[in-house]
Amino acid sequence: MNKNSPLETKQILANTLIDLLESKPFPKITVNELCAKSMIVRSTFYLHFQDKYELLSYCLNKISKELDELMETHAPKDFFVVLLSKCQEKEKVFYNLFETEINEELIEMFYQFFSRYISLVLEEKLSKGSLLPGPVESVIAFYVSGLVGMTFRWIKSNYKQPKEVLASCQYQMMKDLF
């Protein structure tokens, strides 16, 4: 039996969870199944994660970091298409996270991500002397709720609308901020 480093073990389990989410909803995935598919014994799983929800959180944090990198490397007009493309690359994964229930942690990940993005945009706008229609926190909440809601409805619809149409709509609704 190979001995993996803690980071390698976490990565193996994260990859296994993502693989399983390609074919089944999160609530139907068990720790036993994760361990069997990853060939990691159950006790080792519990050395690294409290439960499958903590493993999901680990995966979502990695995705959030990838999204942060996208935000830094793309102009606002292109960013929404790139973001939705990333979601669609793992369309079954995201769909299976929402198939049976709303995953609060996933919503929070998107909320925090969009909050960081809009905060950066607003900071730049304020530094140029622009006025906002209300307190910064309220403006952020308004835009983030809309972006997150639109993105989740798109995922829940099984990507019914072309990503370019949704991205254009999101950009048009926010272009006053840019």
C-alpha cells in the first residue's frame, strides 16, 4: 500500500468526489463509496475530513481559488463568459450538487466570490470619485444576489440557455459599475 502525503490524500479524495459527482447527486454519495473508489481506508478519510461535507468544502475552496485567478486575468466583459464556461465544463458536477437540494456551502462560495469581484470593481469606481446609489454593502448585496441567483437558475435549468446569452445579460446588468 502506498503511503501518500496528507496533501496527496486530500487531493485523491477531492478528485474522487468530483468524479462521483459526474454521475450521481451529492446526497447519494457515501464515505464508504469515496473510500472504495479512491482506495483509501475509511480511517484515513477521517484523519483528513470530518465527513463528506467537509470534503465538499475543501473542493469548493479549490474551485473558488481557480475562479479568483480567472477574475484577475479577464476583463469584465469576457469574465462572465469564462466563468460560465468553467461551470459548464463541470456541468454534471454542478447539476448534481443541486439536483435534490440547495447546497448552502456552494451558494456561499459563489456569494463570496462575486462579493470579492464586485468589491474590487466598486473600490476602483470610488477611487475615481464616483458616487454609489447607496452604502457599499447594500450595492454589493444587490448585485451579488442577482448574479448568484441567475447563475444558480441557469445550473438548475440544466444549462438551458446558452452561456453567452446569460453572460451578456449579466454584463449588461452590471455595466454601470464598470
